[in-house]
Amino acid sequence: MRFYLAAIAVLASVLLVACSGGDSPAPTPSPAATPVFDEFAIGKPQNRVGVGDVERALPRFETSRGDLIAAFQQQPWFQDGLSADESLFVERSLSFVAGRPELSFESLNHASVTDKLYLHDKLSLRQRDIDLLLIYEPGDDAEAEFALLEAVIPQLEREVGIEWPEQATTVVNGSYGINDYNGEGFIRIDRCCTLSAFVLAHELSHVYWTAGPFWFNEGMADIYATLSLQALNDDPPDGWRGFNADIDSYYAQRKSVVDSAGFPDLPLPNRFASDGLYQAADVFLLDIRDIIGANAFRAAASDVYAASDFARLNIGEKRLEDIVLRYTAESDRDAVMQLFNREVWGDNGEEYRRLQEFEGS
Ligand SMILES: [Zn+2]
């Protein structure tokens, strides 16, 4: 597929809009909640019931989303009978809006609905084919956006080293004022950013990175977006026009903001976006990566994700530190622990020791 990737906006401006204002974390169960153990699901990616099943979706959402259902039913293409990808489009649109109380029919561009403005493809990934669906607005360069999505998803899967978690990934363009990952494979992309490789890659990264603390999810989404785009630069697919950063220049840019912006010196869990949460999280994680090495960081990250069991379980800070330390050489252990103490616990190691004692480890 061709790319029309015109000059990507400079990195600094792109970063400002990546999830600024905060994501909606995926609705994963909290550790305190009673986990629903489906022994057949453990260790396997999400396989959600009802994807593309319009017969099931219509009665289910009849009460809550009758307006959207009526709009679909009025369309000649709906009345003619639905193809497989039209069914996916209808069901995903309904599930996107219905599952999110803050969204209304108005959240979807009506022309997207009535004129069937979507692109769909089956992507062949490591273990299975997934559905990639882009619901766009009139005037969007949907082909170019779709090509970016198609390039980034397999690369992200290679970076994490664990199969893509969702059998359907749906990107919905609109006038949201925010880009975010909505859980269950749904991503919202604001009009600002439909062709921003970084923003798209950041939000796609959240298909993996939702199970940790907020700062961790955001930092990992930034880092995996950058690593994936850098890898695509190094081995470009047809038509790829490049992305103007690699992980080292990305780190330098984030570090200079942290050092110069006058953010309060707070532990990561206590920071808001206005306190430099995103930049400080990126710097912290990349400092860890620098100490333990890129390969160890990658292996630790995959282990964190595996420990979340495809985001069915949340991973807290203590567990994160435990896993990182498993991939840290003895000679680097103190440096890693000091970083965690300063940036995560905000102490001299007392909290981590307390949690170790509490767990009897
Ligand atoms: Zn984000």
C-alpha cells in the first residue's frame, strides 16, 4: 500500500498531543477485584465474544443505542444485506459507542456511519490474522493512515515479542480533542493527528501497555512507538518516508525538557501530566534501559507483559521492580534500585524493603 506520508511534524510538536490530558486506561480488573479465571484463556490473547456479530449486537444495544442502529438500518447498503466487513463495521461502531457512556451517537461522524467510511484488512501476524478497521471522516487521507497502522502493528508485535493481544483493532477518527486508547482494541484519533506516525504508534502501543501503573503505560507507549518507528526507518516497507527520530535523540529531547522545564521533583506515581509525567516516565525507563542494556530491557518488558496475562491482571510497581531486577546484572543492581527508589518510591529503599517483607520475599 502506498504511503502519502508527507513531512511528519517535528518530534517536539507531535509529542505534545500524544495522549495529552491522559488516557482512559483499559477496563482491566484491579488486583483487588475477583479475577475471573478462565483456565482456557490464561496465557492466550484476548478473544472477545461477538466481534463482527451484528445479530447479537442489535438486540443488545437496542435500548442504549437505538439512534445509531436506526441510522444504520436506514442505509441502502445495510438493507441489501451485510458483507463480512460491513458486519464488522456495524458491530464495532455499535460496541465502540455503546461501551463508553461518555460517547454518544454524536461522537461518531454521521457521514462515517451513513457513507460507510471505513477501511478494513486482515493482517497476518505471528499467530493469527487480526481485523484492522479504520473508521474515518470525510476528507481524511484514510489510505495513508491505514498504511501507517498496517506498518506499525506487526513491528510493535516484533518489538514486544508476544502476539498481538486483540483479534480486532479499531481506530476511530473524530473531533475528540484527545487521542487515546479506549480498551478492547478501540483507539480514538483526533483530527490533529490522523497522519502522525508517532501518535498512531503511541496509541497502538497501548494495545499492549495498559496493565501497569499509569506512568509506566505512558512511558512504554512512547518508547515502543519510538522503537517501532526507528525499526521501520531502518528496514522500511514500501513507500515508507521515514520518521525523524531514533531512541537516542528521543531520549535527549525528553531529558532536556525534564531538566529545563522546572517540573516539581516528585516520584512518578505522584505526577500529573502538568508535572512532566510523560517526559519523566520516558527518561526513567530509558535510564533503566541504558543501565541494564537494550536486550535485557526488552526481555524484562516482555516478561512484564506476560505477567499481566494479556492485561487480564494489573502489574504494580513492586512487581515491576522485581522483574526488572531479574534482568539486571549484579554489578548494576544498586544503580537500578537507586533509580527506582528516587523516581518511583520517593525514598531510600524503605518502601521496597517493606513490600519485600510483607510478601515474605
Ligand atoms: Zn498514551
